[in-house]
Amino acid sequence: MKITDLAVVFILIVSPFFWINSVHSHNRMEAQQLSMRYTSALRTAAQDGGSRLNENALQEYEPGYASTKFFRANKEKALDSMLRTLYMNFGIGDDRAAQMALLTYIPAVVVIDYDGYYIYSFHSFQSSEGEELGDYRWTSKKPYAFSDQAGNIVHFTLDEHTTVYQASETKWLKGSRDQLYEEGSIPLLRDKDLFEAKRRTVIVQAIEEDLARVMNSHNRYASRLGIDYTFTLPTISGEEWINTLNDIGLLVFLQGIPIGDQYYNNYGLGGGRLLKRPVIYGGTHPVNGLKYYYRDTCKQEFKLEEVFTHEREAAAKGYYEARCPSQGKTK
């Protein structure tokens, strides 16, 4: 057989493999692009939802003087904002049927409040006629609770403020960790590092255990809809959990959407912390007419022109820093 004949035979044999590999490469590229698009939509939605957590109608729900981390999370506004942004990014802002279909791929939404958490998920129930029904709803708030062998109960928060039940005295106490240790005799309150480690462990374990239960329930619901996917709790790194437990926040899971020959599985986290920066004022000097930026602690007299959130913004507008003895720097 001639060398040219061998070459033709070789090409005929390997060509299908090259074609199959090309198709798979193209599918992988499309799947990767879809995955990046979904991740961007998910994270944007989670951030939008988290930013609404601290919107409260009542003054008593604003941050308390005892803790800068205390907010009464507005879970309804956070959920509405998150879903609205997600629907818009998926191009189904006005399609109710498509929205309900996408909701089946969201097994859980968690709102991490200051002293407990809520989970939004599908709940099934039976009607008075015995018909199996279901809808999406919030759980009641679940505290970050721990009990020791002596019967003492500790309700953690996102910082050192806590509520404890002292079994030996059959009474409840509320306050900071060091204050409560002086008033009672619960061993966990003695050591700050031990308290902090136990606090984070209790919060993470409580949320993860509840999420595992919720996702198992969601699997039964999804199977009835013909979704061939097993919803499971993805691995959340320790660093992510640390960031999550710093302040109130929203955690949303999006899973099971087919992308090529794989399934999308990810989560988004949005924080609800308010960062209060000192106001930066921009004004002109009454004598030399030059423009300066300063804080309200500055004792010099300037003619107010503009207000900024950061010194960099004022400098970009041509304002010089006023030399005020009591004025510090904005980080």
C-alpha cells in the first residue's frame, strides 16, 4: 500500500475523533460562558438583596447603642430585591411562568440576622381535602443556641453580646460576654477566644444542618416536577463563613440548571452592613478664595459649596485639605 493510501486511511480514522473533540470543546466553552453569566447574575442579585436588609421602617429596629452590628434584618425587602434583580438578569422580568420555573432551582435563601436566622424555601402541606399542596415561605427565626452539660443555655449573636440561661440560678441574663461572666458562672463565658470559636461553630453548624434538611425536602419537590438533579449543600470555605458571620447578610443558592452536559451549582452572598463615613465638606476660604475640604470638626470658617463622601472626591474636584488641628483622615 502506498504512503498516500495510508495517509488517507489515517485521516478517515482520526477525523471523527477530531470532530467529536471539537464539538466537546465548543460545548465546554458555551457552558463556561453560561456559568460565568449565571454567576454574575447570582452575585449581583445577592448583593442587591443584602443591601436592603438594613432598611427598617421603625426607629427601634435601627442599630442599637450596645452593638454596632445590631440590625433587625428586613428579610422581605431583601428577598424581593434579590429575586427582582435575578429575574431581570435572566431576562424574565415580566414572565411569571418563567420566574416560577427559575424558583425551582433555588432550593434555599438564608437571611443571617443579628441574633438568629431565617430560611426561605418550598414547604409542602395537605389541604383539608387531603390534597398535597405547597408554597414558598420563611421559617420562623431560629436562634444561634448552645447548651452545655450543666443545662446552661447560650444564645449567641454576631458579636460578644449574648443572652444566657444560668441553670444553677434558674434565670436569664443578657449583656456582653465579660459582663455576664462577672454576674454568673457559665464556663464558656470565661475565655474570649473559646467563646468566639464556639460562637462561630454553633452558627455555622446550625445553618448547615438546617440547609441540608431543606435541600432534602426540595429534592422531593423537584422530583415531582421532573427535575433530574440532586440538590446538595455545596462546600462553603471557612473564609466565606467568616465573612458571612461578620454582619447580617443574605445567602442564596442556585443549583441544577443544565449547562451543556453539566449542571450549574453555586451560591451568592450579600452583606447588609452599613458603613458610616464622616461627611466631607468642600468650601471656599473667605479671605483668599481658595477651595478647601474639611469635616464638621474643623473650627475654621469656610463658605460651604459641596458635600462629599470621601476626601479623594473633594481633591478630584480641586479642593485642598484644610489644616484643621482636630481633623483626621478618612480611610
